[in-house]
Amino acid sequence: MFSVSEQNYYARQFSLPELGQRGQQKLKQSRVLVIGAGGLGCPILNYLTSAGVGTLGIIDFDRVEISNLHRQVLYTMADVGRPKAEVAAERLRAQNPHVNIQVYTNGIDKDNALKIIADYDLVVDGSDNFPTRYLVNDACVLLDKPLVFGSIYKFEGQVSVFNYQGGPTYRCLYPTQPNEGEIPNCAEIGVLGILPGVVGSLQAMEAIKLITELGTVLSGKLLVYDALGTSFHTYRFAAREGSRAITSLQNNYGTTCALPTEDLVEIDFDELQKQLQETAPPFLVDVREPEEFDRFNIGGVNWPLKTLSQHFNELLAYPDVVLCCQSGIRSRKAYELLSEVFPNHRFKHLKGGVTSAGT
């Protein structure tokens, strides 16, 4: 059942009477899909691998950036620019060779979500955006798969388990997807690296409880962690009528569920600096919020993403435009929007955002 190497590796877990070899065998036979290999994903992946989950899927289309390193503990400076999912898989295979790691570097969208998720027993969501959360929730409801949820905001974290044995779903707690730009992400407001470590670890624990059938899972309960107050509070919520009435995935959840369009034109910071010194330099647009721009910028005009449409007429005079933000997420969205509105313009996206200016 277990090799000598496995028996040595899991010795401390075998010693737990509540878990033992029977629980370890359940872990070994389990298949868990983790959405995102970032701040939450790294501790989730780390501890599920160490615990001995048999097959672990990693979905992430992003690449390692310097600004990731203070919280995404699977990566080092040498990994900057490499695909997160591939680097994470390398680290995890070295950490526990008894776990089968599956990698998906094309992200998740409505076209592949059902096919991928169907192959797993449960999903742990470590994503950092609402389009992905709603997509994954709906797919899990359609496939009747448990979903372990986690999120962070400033110094607060949330954890819950959705769609467990017919229990409440993500839409029971958050029925309507917020408008794009309505709620800032960690690139806009910042995050202390320890917080996703705590929340991701709690998510991994919930996943292990689901697999081994130990303890009481957070179904119908939202655990809120206040890092500054060092407190945990649990809030109960009930199933909302109609939340499970999902017959298919929506046509459009948003722009951050998968890779940007294949024709995305990127430019790195060094090349941008060269072009800005030329006789006819590109027009540089920073789509961050004004307070971010004021703290640090690399020049150009500051037209926030959520108000970008107000500047369409001004853009007509600039056929060659470079878009930038903090880490590249919002400038990708701006690229997609502007490319559709101005098909004859030449748009570029600053790879890695303004944080790449320090590389």
C-alpha cells in the first residue's frame, strides 16, 4: 500500500490515530485541483503536496515577477519571467516525489473549465479576481464538486467551503459579480506577505478535512481572519434560493480567467526606455489609480482603467500607445478594450508593469 519511502515521509501523519494509514490512503487516492499558484496558491500547493495528495493539478497562466516574491514562497529571483505553474511543479516534485503533479499553463475559461474540473475530486480556489471565482463556482455546481474558497483584502482573510453535500455556493454569499474595477486587487492596495500564507494554509486544511472526512468543514460558514486584531470570527450563512439553478456556464465572466488574446504585443522596460528616447516616441498611458501613480511612476499620463473611456477622443491623436500598470494585469485589460475600439492603432503592454523598472 505504501512504499518504505512513503512510510518514512508520512510517519508523523501515520502517528495520528484520527488519520493513520486509512486517512493517508484517502489522501493518496485523491485528486485536487488548485486554481492559481500565487499568494494563496503557494501555501495551498505546498501543504497539500507535503500531506500526500495523490494527484495535484495546478492552473496558472502567469509568470513570476519580482513583486510576487515577498509572498509567493515557491519562487526565487532566478525564477522571474518563468511560468508560475511550471516552476511550482518543479519545486513540489522535488519536495515530494510521491505526488503526481499536473500543470495547466493556459489558465481556465468557460471553454475548458468543465473538462478540467471534471477530472478532480475537489477544487481549491486561490485566484485573485472575481471573474475566475464566479466561473469556478458555476463549474463546480454543474459538476457537483466541493470548492474551497479563500480571499484576502488588506489585513483580512476569508475562508469557506462551497457546494459541499448540497450546501451553499459562492453565489449564496456573493450573488452578483461586482463591476470591473469596483473592488481593487492586491496590486492596487498592497498586501502583507504573511496574510496569504495564513489563509492559504487554512484552505489546505479544509481540503484535507474534505478528503479524509475528519472534523467539521466550513460549509455554510465564513471564517474571517483579522490579522491586526489577531482574531477569528465565523459567520453562518444559508443557501440562497436559485443559487444552484445553473444550467450552463456564462458566455462572459470577464477578462482575467485565462490568458489575454494571442495577439497581445508586449514590451519590456528596457526596450520602452529606448523607444521613449526616439524622435517619435510612443504615447505612454499609466492605467493605475492616481494615488498609485503619485507614489511612483515612469512617466506618461495617468488615465485610470475605470475611466479610460473618457479619454477615447484624446487617444485618436496617438496611433502608437504603450499601456502600463503596477504588475501588468490592468494594462492587459486596457489593451483588450482599446484594441477593440481602435483596431488601427498600435498598442503595446508593458510586461511586468512598472515594478519591472527595478529589475
